[in-house]
Amino acid sequence: MRTLVHGYAAPPVAAQAITGVTPRGFTRLAWPGIALIAGCMSTYRIHGATSEWEVVIGLEVHAQVTSNAKLFSSASTAFGAEPNTQVSLIDAAMPGMLPVPNRECIRQAVRTGMAIDAQINRWSRFDRKNYFYADLPQGYQISQLYHPLVGEGSLMIEADEKAGIPEDKVIGIERIHVEQDAGKLMHDQHPTMSYVDLNRSGVALMEIVSRPDMTSPAEAGAYLRKLRAILRYVGSCDGNMEEGSMRADVNVSVRRPGEELGTRTETKNVNSVRFVMAAIEHEARRQVDVIEDGGSIVQETRLFDPGTGTTRSMRSKEDAHDYRYFPDPDLLPLELEEEFLDECRASLPELPDAKRRRYEQDLGLSPYNAAVLTAEVETARWFERLLGETAKAQDKQPADVAKQAANWLISDLFGALNKAGLELDNSPVTPEKGGELLALVGAGTISGSISKQVLETMIETGDNAAAIVDREGLKQESDTGAIEAKIDEVMAANPDKVAEYRGGKDKLFGFFVGQTMKAMQGKGNPQVVNELLKQKLG
Amino acid sequence: MSVDRKTVAKIASLARISMSEEELDTMVPELNNILNWVEQLGEVDVSGVEPMTAVIPQRLRLREDEMNADPLTGGGVRDKVLANAPAAEHGFFAVPKVIE
């Protein structure tokens, strides 16, 4: 019998037929089998008293959608405003106010779905999740239980031997739906009252639900970092975990290898990668101890305490999860046009995996450099601007200067910024200035080691490289006469070493290079120095 | 479909509605009458018929992502929002302490 009475009806037959378009232009690179195989290979085990235990982890990530206005009202979403100043009559649940969805929030969730190669449901619907709490003025949260906007997708986490991830692994994502955030409660401002700020109430969230495909804290951490990177590339969430833009509910269960899945617990609202990993570690250990002591795991909601790194039960009432979902009668089903989906697809940027492959294959970067440069969208953007400027300044193709630019950005610039307590986004050295510096090295005007010194001065003063090189007389000496003169001095000062070298102690060559460079205040062209030394010592 | 006394008591408690024993006595048969009445709809064969979501053909409209687009749906109305609150302090709603 159809269950229309309860409103849990399936989408219309015709709508079902068009539901689940695979986004064109996005080849599914993931091979579904990988997850299974890699799953068996995970080495992470809890060593209990009676046996070894596997951990099974699923994450529900709440990501705040980047938008100006809230999901169903036009109140602002900006962080840090005075309490209750960004609350509309809709968000305060005044009687008679009707929700109208924000197109941008829907668009961003769809783009996110496309970025994880997911099925986009052209027919979806909003449901009410009913519960009473002081931070929820409506008495229900508008969410999507039965017909989410985004269906099955996946993302890939990269092999990381050190972290115990032996090979690349595909993590399934079951769904993404959009829903309203709740308000914020403050319990420490008054002895007998709690204060309620509804500024967050009604802000759009994406709930991104993974499959229980992760088997170690490291994998969960890698998944979260990768998801965050994708969201930030897409621009659908700023990924700022400190401000609560991204938080995770962590589902953990344990089992003896090969056994059925154990009972899981859900640790709510964990707000950093490190805490997610700590919560899993603690919760898995706790479950093993309970089971080995003859107890059993209760399916429950738990809280993570960052201070102690432990989880504790929320002691919820047993009917706390009886949400009595039903379709929101204030909202018609959400039907998306092909044109809307086309725009979502066309506006997607190159995503981290594709960029990484391109950096390796087209630019010839090492896997390590490609991974570092693509991990954060800001780094990748900076690198691409640097690459353009470097190529332009040397009149070369980007691929010909890519290694030079990548090495300089990763070792020299990151190192120098770190030393100065700066980040890439407030770096006084712009990609353009970086390109000029690299052009000086490329043209042999300054040596690589001098360029480090120039860079430090650039960071201190903000001046450009050429001016610093001129001012401080750092130009590289390639004149053979000048270099020969210094070599003669060095040889004259070290006759014993010259004799030893000529007697077969080849290792001393480095000593002569060092002495000559020192005599030239580091400005000798290393290639010329090497050649001349070989001639004179030989 | 029918509901028993225990179910009705639970629904009432989930909805934060206080019900005395006497009220439950009258509510249980009343709800069952309503459920029986609605259940008659199940006699109609609707196989292959799309569920109706609106009485006139219309689709869900979306709003543009514009901040404070109009006074009814925008923010900046704290006084209005707090006007009916039984207690408000320092711009917050103040409620009896709730803490897990």
C-alpha cells in the first residue's frame, strides 16, 4: 500500500526517471573495488586483552554553505555579529512566516555534489525533523531525510605510508543534503538562565554523510582534510573549523577482524581534524575495553572533551531520536532544470586530484611537490600565478620553469615566510616579484644561494629583487679572470691541501669550492668556479 | 491502523503537551476514529498515479542570495524578534538553564 497518509511518498514516477543524472564531463576515476581491497589492507588495530580489533568509522560532516543570506530568509550569515541582529522573523519562527529557499545555497550544494562525482537528484524535497530545544525556535529543523539533493559519490584519500595508509583509497559518500543550522546557547553568562543567540539559526548547512569506509584515525583525518580541500576549491564552504563552519559527527564501532559490524556510537560536533582523530582513538579503545570486560556497547550519542581527549555519554532520553520526520508542507519539492545544472557544472574549477595529476604529467613536478602545491586552493592559485610570471619574465614555457618555481615556492619561500612568522596570503613577496627573482637566477645574474639572501631582504623591505641585487652588489661573478685570481689565492694559502688533493684525496674538491666561494662572498658562478678549479688542481 | 494509550501518551510527551488520564481516555478513541477515517483513502487504487504536491500546477520558487532583501525576511530587527520573549537580557533570549 502507498504510504501517502504519512507523506513518505516516493517521488513522482516521471521525476524518478530523470533523477540521478551522472554529471557529464566528470569521468568517474574511482574504481569501486579499490575501497574494498584497501579496506582489507588497513593495518590499524586495537590490541585488546583477548584479541585484535578493527575499527570502523563513518563521518557526518556539517559544512556551512558560503552564502550572503540564510537558507530560507535574507538575514545575513556573517560571523561574529551582535547577538540576534541577524535574525529575521522567519528565523525566529514567527507565526505565518514562510520559507523560500536561497538559490545560491542549492547551487553550492549541487556543485559540491558534482565535485565528489555524485548523483545529483533533480527532484528532492524538504522534511521537518521535529524536536524541542531552546536553540530551535521552530520546534523543527528543515532538513532532507527521504529525498536528498545529492546522492552517492566518493572521494579519494592519498597513500601515506607514515600515517599507515598503504595506498590510495576511495571513501564512499552516501549523500549530501541541505538543512538549517540551529541557534547558539550560552550557559556560562548567568547563574540560572541560558542565553540564546539566533544569528546562526537558519544558516544553510550541507550534511555530507560518508560510508563507514574508514578503518583508522589517520584515514578519517585524511578524509576530512580532503573533503575540506574540495569544499574550498569549489568555494561552497570556507572550511573554517575554528569558527564552526565545519564540524563532524563521528560514528565509531569495533569488531574482531572478519566479524559482523559492531554497535556504533556517535560523537557529536567535533571541530578539528586532530580532535576527530583523538575522539576515534579514545572511543575505539573504550569500546574494546567495555566488550572485553563482558559488557556491550549501547548505541548512543556522546560528547568529545578536547581538554581530556575523551568522550562521554550525553545520557539522552531514550526517545530523543524520535524525530517524527514528515515533508514540510510549507515547501514544494525542489525541481532542478538542466540549465541550472549546466551552470553548476560549468562553474566548477579544476579540482585537487585533477590538478595534482596535471602538475605531475604536464609540468613534470615530483609527486611530493604536486601534492604540497595542490593541498590548499590558495597555494595552488599562488603557484599558478608564480608560474605565469616566472615563464613571462624568462620568455619560456610554463612547463620549462615549473620545477624551478615549485622548488623555490616550497623550500625557499615557505621557509622564509615561516621564519618571518608570515603566511602565503600576507606574503610581502607577490608572485610577480617571485617571478622576477627567479628570472635573475635563471639568467645566471645571481646564484641560487644568493637568491635566498635576496628573498629574505625582499620579505623585510618589500623591495624587488633587481633593486636589492644592485644595491647590495650581489651580482654573480662569472668573469673567469676574477675567479681564477681568487682560486690562485686559495691554492697559495693551502699548499698542503693542494698536495693531498693531487695525491688522490678527491674529497678535498669540496673544500676548494667552499674556500673559493667564501673568498668571493658567495657571488662566484658555481659552474664556472667548478670548471676552473678542476683545470687548476688537475 | 490504530494507536493505543501508551502511544498517545508518548506522542503527547514528544509534543510537550500535558495530558491527564481523563484526557487520554477521550483522546485515544478520538484519534483512532480520525485514523480510521483517513485510512479509507487506502481503498482507492492509486498505483501509477503521481503524488500530488500542490492543488494548482506550480513549482518551488527560489530567492536570490541577497542580504536583507526586504524588512520581512531580513535581519536587523532584534527589538521585534525579542519583543515577545518572556525574558531577554543583553540582546539574548534568556531561558531556564538547559545543559547536558
